[in-house]
Amino acid sequence: MNIIYFLIGCSVLLALGFLGAFFWAQRSGQNDDLYTPSIRILLDDEQEKDEEK
Amino acid sequence: MQPENFYYDNKIVRNFGIATVVWGIIGMTVGLIIAIQLYHPGMNMGNQYTTYGRIRPLHTNAVIFAFVGNAIFMGVYYSLQRLLKARMFSDLLSKIHFWGWQLIIVSAVITLPLGITTSHEYAELEWPIDIAITLIWVVFGINMFGTIFKRRERHLYVAIWFYIATFITIAVLHVVNSFELPVSFLKSYMVYAGVQDALVQWWYGHNAVAFFLTTPYLGLMYYFLPKMANRPIYSYKLSILHFWALIFIYIWAGPHHLLYTTLPGWAQSLGVAFSVMLIAPSWGGMINGLLTLRGAWDKVRDNVILKFMVVALTAYGMATFEGPMLSLKQVNGIAHFSDWIIAHVHVGALGWNGFLTFGILYWLIPRIYRTDLYSKKMASFHFWIGTLGILFYAIPMYWAGFTQSLMLKEFTPEGMLKYPNFLETTLQILPMHIMRSIGGGMYLLGVIVMAYNLTRTALQGKLVADEAAQAMPLAPVQTIARENKWHRRLERKPIQMLVISLLVILVGTFVELMPTLTISSNIPTIAAVKPYTPLELQGRDLYIREGCVGCHSQTIRPFRSETERYGEYSKAGEFVYDHPFLWGSKRTGPDLAREGQKYGNAWHYNHLMDPRLMSPGSIMPNYDWLITQTLDTSLTGAKIAAMRKLGVPYPAGYENKANKDLDKQAREIADNLSKDHIKVKSDKEIIAIIAYLQRLGTDIKVSKTANK
């Protein structure tokens, strides 16, 4: 069952990669504002439409 | 700072959209054909290229990688540009990605009916296509990260995180599950054998569900649902939270596909524990989606697109509740190998993936064509017939799964199997299979109506191939220049970060892989278990070519109902020479792990020629072409050499005389058949497959009698 150590290794490395990404997100302020991004995605297209009209 | 003008690329979105619809119809049509074959075997049109075993992988590959795959790319290319306020990184890469992906699908459509397959579920494509998939996936990755790199919006919206996780994880999974040793241009053997191969396959298999059918679709849901309802997601905080929880937990759940097999118990328990935990982040996504519509349910009443989204989210919630339940050993003991699993995956596939895709198509196509949907009535018809189709599909399959499993486990008061003949249980559930194909047909009809509706929509509008947009460029982050810590600087460069993390993963892979490949396995070997003879090996490859594994498992679980029916339960040591493993995941027919020597050669000959001669009412197709086709022995030597390279103890130089042994064994079987007045030349394919079937599970029986 050696393969299981390889798979666990892969999974852990993958998890560590995601952990790194998570820390990056936290430290670079990605998650500082957890409200406006949800509103922002609604706004941009609407403005664009107005311009065309 | 001046706002910058740029254009969104809508043409690539449109192209992926067309591919989604076209492949969707093809993939579902193939699904309908094989569903009918399960009660009317003649639906294979007497043709080996359209027989269940070969085109069932075509159905799964077409709906997963062609229909859902193209839908993912359509949604990602549309939303990524707008979320990042930037055109895709490179139009050329977008084109290569699109055409490369379609070419891969076409190669699957050609090779799978020809029986060219690795037999790993959802990873059936042979090694040259695996390499092509890797290359195109990297193109997609460069294009996506390139766009992230030149973005005009600092914050990465949660949908993008889901896309990133999809890209990275699928890359790793695909590469690890494609470790094959090529024998020829279109034939290879899996590097791992037996239980190890099974673990790799289901580590991949479950995560293909997780990171191809789930995470990208959650990303799409987080962009398109708020857009459609014109209201923000219920809780952005929850979306971030459940994203991280989901990707950390999902990757460990694979072993729940191997409960009660010879996989070590602790690994099974690990899989179960993580599967049960998964319910929390999964439902986080469903609840977040449904609550986005709070106070807007009046919109759902009039808006058919939102109806599609509500059913999709509900189906997601049901499938992800059911998943953890199915991973509990007691439930799994009944559900595994049965139609219950087929119902489970189709609630996810038809409901979650299908309906979300339809919702996006109905929303997106009119938008990029600057027009309104051609017919809302038709869309509404599609919604209702699709929903009914799902119900007509799933409910009979749940019923069938329960019925058959319980029948197979039922004992008489005297302690005998109540239904010793497997076929009896099959015949019992045929009405449910007929219902299922009607449900599937309704669903397909809905998709065809959608295709017409969308075509008319496109014809009445005009594609805005390049949509004008305006945004402020990204203000440089002042801290970058001042910071000297290399890691902090690296973190701000997503591409470099990606390359380095992939390198780290690859280095880790090789560090871990090398000892595994060079040191012999610590699976307890059983002295009586011997490598396959050349003829049996060729027969096994025919078994793989015909896709027998699609209906017949080769692993006996330690239940009395199974050991009574099939024989001694399977041991890990029995599979050490099985490259690839052929345990299967569904018992449409009986298990074959101990099929060897149960019947005579003549029985197998007649049964393969026309199963109904030996088992009246059987739904197995005729394999009469095995009688007329001559066995190709040109690769025997290469196959033996490849197997030896993988650790199968064939003596050195055996590849040169393998064909001599093969001829000898084939003549013996042909002579034996002639005693039963069956005249067949010894060089026909059927001889090889009989040799293989007669070998199955016999090594252990031999040792048992030897002990007595």
C-alpha cells in the first residue's frame, strides 16, 4: 500500500498550496471587505448597459 | 489616472456555448441508447462499436468533459473577463484552448467505440490523448492566470477562487491518474496494480466529481445567480468560508468508493470521515445560493431562468446530502454496485450540472446577441419537461437499486440464498429501467427544444463579438517596492506563485514516487497467485476493450450474501498483477472475481455467442464478433516486456517465446471445445477471453485444496 503515502503526499502538498493561497489572500487584504465585492459585481454591467442606450 | 478602454471577448464564449449544446445532445443521446440496451440488448444494432461496454464510457466522457467541460469554459470565459475587468490574456490561447478541447473530444468519440481504453472510469482515454489533455489544460491555465495577472480589479471575487482551485487540482489529479506505461501507440498499462491502482483511480474519480462537476459550477453559481436575480449573494463571508473548507476536505473522500474492498480499513474510515464532514461546506454553498433569492421568490415565479437555478441548487443539496450518507458503511453495503448510485449521480448531473448550464445559456446567449430570448414559452416547457425527466429518471432508479440489492441479500429461513440466480433480480427491475429511459428521453427532448430556442435567439440578434468596457487601471501597491522578503513579493505575482507551487508539487511527486516504483510493494503476496499466461493476458485486454468492467465487478465483499453467491471474499494479494485493476463499480451482471472453472469452456463459448442460449432473458449483448475476429498476437511480446517492467515476474526473455505458449494454450481450449462439437479455430479472440474468464479467482481455490 505504498501508493497511499504518495497520494497522501500529493494531497498534503495540494492542501499546503491552498493554505499558501489562503494566507496570501488574508495578508494581501483579499478578505478585508466581505460585503462590497458581492454588490460590485452587480453594478458594473448595469452602468455599461446605460452607456449603450 | 485615466480610465482605460478595452473589449470583452464574447466570441469565445459563444463558441464554447455552441459546443456545450452540441456535445450535450450527442452525449445524452448516447446515454439514452445505452439505457435502452439495458432492457433491449438489440439496441446495440448488432454492432460492436455501439455496444454498451464500449459506448458507456463515451456517454460519461461526453457529458462530463464535453458538455459540462465546454459549459465550464463558456461560463469562466464570460465571467472571468467581467470580474477582472480585462479581456482574456491571449485570443490565440483562447482559440487553441477551444479547438484543442474539441479535438480531444473528437478523439474520444473515435477511440472509445473502437475499444481503445485504459478502463479507468472517467479516465478511459489512452496515453497520447492524456498528454494532449495536459497540454490544453496548461493553455487554459496560462490564459486564466494571464488574465488574473493583468486584471483591473484588485479583489479576486469568490468565483475566481473556485476557478483557480479547479485548474490546479484537476491538473494534479489528471497527471497522477495517467501514469501509464505505453505498449504501443494506442495501448498502455497502468503503472500501479490491484488495490494500489484502485486507490489512485478513486482518489482521481471522486475528485473529478469534486473539482470538475462541483467547484467550477459553484464558481459559476456565485457569478451568474446574483446577476440573474440582480441581488448580491446572501453572504459573501459564507462563500469564502465554504470555499476554503470545501477544497481542504474534498480531496480525502475518494476511498469511500472502495468500502468493503481489500483497501486497508483505516484508509476506508479516513474516506468516510471526510465524506461526512463534506456535508457542511457543500450545504454552505446550497444555502448561500437559495437564500440569495430570499424576498425575491416572486421573481422565481415569472423568471424561468431562476427556476432552473432553484432546481439546480436543490439537486445539489440533495446529492451532497446523499453523498455523505452513501459513504456510511452500512448504507454503502446496500447501495454500492446498485442502480442507487446511478440515481445519485444523475440527480447531480441532470439537476445540478445540467440545469445550471441551461440557466446560464438562457441568460447569456440573448445577452451577447443583444436581443431577447426567442420564446419564453419554450424555455418554460424545457424547464418542466426537464424537471419531470429528472424525477422519472431518478425515482425508478432508486427503486431498482433498493429492490435488486435487497433481493441479492435475501436468505430463506433455511439459510439459503432466496434468489441464487442473479438474473432473477435483473428481470425484476427491468420495468424500472424502461421508466428510466423514458425520463432520460424527456430530459433530452427538453435540451433539443432549448437548442432550437437558442438558435432562433441567435438568428434574431447580432453577436457583439467585442463588447466595449471601461475601467480604471490597477493602482500599484506601494508596499511591493519596499518589501524585501522574497516570499511576500512572490505572493503578489500569481503566475510565478503558480509555477513555483507546481514545481514543489512535482518535486514532491517524484520524491514520493521513486521509492514506490523501485521498492517492491508491501502488499502481502500469496504464493499461489501467479502472473497471467500470455493467452490470458491477451484475453484480459479483450475484456478491457469490450468494457466488461462496466457491468461486471471483480471484487467480492466480505458479506455472507456475497461469499455464498460468488465464493471466498477477495484478498489484496490476488490483484498484485492486475495492471489495471478491474474491480468495477456497478453490478448490472454478477461479479466475476471467482468465475474461473465454474462453467465449462463450451458454456462460455455459447454464452458469449448469445447469452440467451444459456440464460434465457439475459440482457447481456451477443459478443459474436469474438468468434469471427482473429486475435492480434503481434503485441504479445511487448505486453509481456511491459508487464515485467512493472514488476510482474515473467522470466527474462520470456517475451520471445510467449506466443508459442499462447498458441499451445489456445489449441488446448479449441480441442476441448471440439469435444462439445464446437468447431472454432484456436486463433480466434473468443479463445483468449475464455482462457481469461476460466482463470479468474482460481489461484486461491488451488491453494485451498492444496492445504486440505
